[in-house]
Amino acid sequence: MIAITLIIFIPMLLEARRAARHERAQLARGGIEASDDVYKMMRVAYPAAFAAMLAEGAVRGSPPAAIVAAGGTLFVLAKTLKWWAILTLGPSWTFRVIVVPGLPLVVSGPYRWLHHPNYVGVVGELIGAAMMTGALAAGPIVTAVFLALLSKRIAVESRLLERATRGTRLANSLRDGS
């Protein structure tokens, strides 16, 4: 269980450091933060979800090795998708919803196929962790709670991105004569 804990929380700490650095940069570039974001809840819910699954796993005991391996594989694939999204967004990737007006939407990398690959990765991480830890109760519960938070987050993010990119699309169409 110690190895699983490290596999979960070390990347989370790296992501938090990167997000904090990007958040400061986005705000310095004139970024606008969504006032109705659920970030404060997600900030607690995300690590707490994994902690709850680890706690249940410690009490319940390890699941069969095949389930641990499948969960570990899913977790790694989900984390890979998430990091592909993070690297594609570059300095625009943050934990908080902060958008710099006038910047175009990113449509490369995993964004060619998915609107929210980072969030798909997060859900995969939660399901993978539930499998690795054998969290039969906490896994589905925390995943459902986090999906509810993500649906609110996506609505907030989509609204802010639409407002921030509207001016860019208008300027481009005027420049191109369309």
C-alpha cells in the first residue's frame, strides 16, 4: 500500500507545483479567473478521494494481483493522457480556471479528439486507484462525487473560454474578411 500511495501522491505534488507556477503566470498575463468555479471543493476532494480509497484498502486488504495490475495499468494510462493534456496546454494549464483573453483555444494534442482530456484522465486515475486499493465502497462514491464536481467545473470553464475567445474569433474573421 505504501508503493500505491507514492504512485498516487508524488505526481499529484508535482502537478500542484506546476499548476501554482502557471496560475501566477496566467494572472500576471491578464488572466481572468472564474468566480463560480468549484476549485476550492476540488482542492480538498481530489486528494481526499485517494486518501479514502487508500484507507479502505488498508482495512479491506489487497485485492487480487490481477485487479491491482489492471488498476495500475489504467492509472498509468490515465495519468499519461492527463500529462499529454498538461504538456499540450503548456503554461495555460492550471488547477484553477484562469483564461487569458484573446488567446486561441488549444486544438492540438489530445484536444483534437476530446474537449476535456485532463478530466477524462482524472476519472481514469480515480477508477484505477479504486481497483489498485480494492476500494469497493469508497471508489464508486468518490468517483461519483468527483464527476459531479467535474460537470460543474466543465460548465464554468466552457462559459469562461467562450467569453474569452469570442473576441479572438471576431478579430480573426474581420481580418480574414469572413
